[in-house]
Amino acid sequence: MDVPEQVNGRKGVLFDVDGTLIDSAYIHTLAWWQAFRQSGFDVPMARIHRCVGMGGARLVDSLLPEARDKDVDEDILSAHSGVFGTYGPSLRALDGARDLLARCSQDGLAVALASSAREQDLKALRSALSADEFIDAATSSNDAENSKPEPDILIAALKAVGVQASDAVYVGDAVWDVMAASRLGMPTIALTCGGTSEAELRDAGAVEVYAGPRELLDNLGVSAIGKLLGG
């Protein structure tokens, strides 16, 4: 596992995007459900939602039978992206998301979006977030061989901003986020706005849990991010 080269001892915060900063977790659930149905698979939405946060290829592999014709996987991935894309104009940032990024940036932290979304989907998410001036780097599915819960995306984001895992905090909404960060020894602040319960997030290893970006921002000084700034 390559270690990012640190830039001037800078500290940073990595953010998941879907379900963490943008209210899109259930849109993804619906998009995957429709994509599966187009290829003849009837997967219950509850099962799909529990896998949202993984990379697309891993999600498909986790939800479909092992004995399937895997040539269909790329069709499903493309269909998901197509359906999700129709919701682009409707995407909305969660309350406090932009202000949270702004505050972290203004406090001197490197800010990175550690997303495994496809490039076209990430573009729509960033447009909805409208916070590019506070973002130092962003990853997409092109930046990692393995998706969450593997830590590849987080490593790519750390490298992009020149921050060590020991000098960073991750903010996410899924157990897969917590698991990926834990493999790097990086603490995760979890948010329940993506639809995962506080109990599940704490059981996965989250050091703190908040309802959403606004509540985290309101408690930033006493959070793991505040401790990072004070350390």
C-alpha cells in the first residue's frame, strides 16, 4: 500500500459525496433497481440500499447470482448511470454541506472528495454541491482499481492533496466508508442522512455520528475534525 507524500505537514478532511453531501442515496437505489430490471433481475430495493456506497462493479457482483452471465454487468452499470443522469437537475446538496466544506477549507484543511462515482455522475454531483472553490481534489471510479470497502479511493484522495492518513479524517454515510477508512487507520465521522442507522455506523467503527452536514458543522470544534485542527 503506497503512502502519500505529505505536503508541508498539511492536514485534511476527505468527504464521501453520495448520501453524505448530496441527498442521492435513494436516487441511486432507484437507479440500480431500474437498471437491474432492464437486464431481467428483480432485486429488492432494501438490499440495494444496503450496498449503496460500494463501487458499482462491486455492488452488482454483491447483489446478483454468481452463476449469471457476467457479460451483462457492463450493461447494468451503463443503465444505472443513464437512469441516475436523468435526476441530475433534481440533485440537491444536503443542508450545511457547502458551508461545511467552506469552513474546513477556511480553517486551513485540505478538502478532498473521495468518491467512486463515474466521471459523468461526479460532474453532476459537484454541480449540485456548488462548492468547487473549497475543494482541493476529487476522485472518481477511474482513480482506483478496487472500490469500498477497499481503501483505494481514499488512498488516491490522500495522494491528491498530499496528506497522510494519520493527519486526516473521513466523513461518510455508509458502513463501507467506515470500513475503508479503518483499513488505513483513519477515523470516520459518519452521517445518518444516507439512510444507515447510527447503531450500524458505530458498530462498523465510526468515531462519531451526526444526523447530517449541518449538525457536524454546528459541532465542528468538538468533533474529530476540530481535534485534528487542535492537534
